[in-house]
Amino acid sequence: MLSALCCRGMCRALRGGAVASRKETARIAGGLYLAYIVLTVVANATRDRLVVPGDAATTAVNVVASALLFRVSFVSDVLAGVLFLVTAWALYVLLEPVNPNVALLFVLLNLAGDAVQCLNMLNFFAAWLLPLGYLVLRSGFLPRLLGVVLTVESAAWLTYALQFLLLRSASGAAP
């Protein structure tokens, strides 16, 4: 239900269609923030089972012994970062009428902090291709095929990164 609500409202905003009501936008932002909190708790709980503060050797042994748990924690962190960014976008849409300059400052600071966090966890090189592909598709003056290629390339790069993290065997070799 949450994903359907988020998709309807955010996709409507992306398409430039009717603006979601303030109440609907607030619900979307709240739902996204709740999902962010849940993913963050999962990431922290799984990581806390592996990391022994002050004992790098034991931590390394734990990570090797529970590689899948480590990967789940890592991917949960990355997804939480993405959710936090989308949450900031929803909050910007909600709060921009209050004060456009402060709302923009909020979203820019959020973006900077989130970018640093995600770059510390994963090379998000291709994340920028998705909004660029969307803009090219919607522009009307650039080739639509270019927009499709950019969007597919973004998905491919991000899928590769997740596949690399989640599907590697304990020996480190790709499946």
C-alpha cells in the first residue's frame, strides 16, 4: 500500500500532472521516512552482530563467516540512503510553499550529506543517469532513444553494483 501511494503521488509529480494534495504529499513523505527508519534499523542491527568495537581481527572473522549478513547490512544502508533522498524530495515538495529558499537549502544540505554517505558505501556513479534519462525523454527536443539508453544504462550500473554485493560467494568469486 505504501509503495502504491508513493508511486502514484511521486509519479504524478514526475509526469507534471495534477499536483498531489498537501495531505497526500505529507503521507508520502511520512511513509518514505518510516521505510527509511526500518531499513536503517535493519542495517544497524545486522552490522552490530558482526562488528566488535576495538577488535578488527574478530570483526574481520565475523564478516567473512557471515558474508551474506554483511551484504544485507550494506545494501540496507544504501537503500536507506536512497529512501532518505526521496524523502527529502517529498518534504521539499510539501514545504516549498512555506519558504522556497529554506526548502531549497534543506534539500541541498540533505543531498550533500546523503551523497557523502552513499559514496562512502557504494560507487553511485550511475545514479545521475536516471534523472538525466527522464529529462531527455520528457524534453521533446532530444532524441527519445537517447533517454531510453540513459535510463537503461542507469538501471544496469545500479543492478551490477547490487549483484556484485549480494551474489558473490563466500570465496569472493562471482557466481
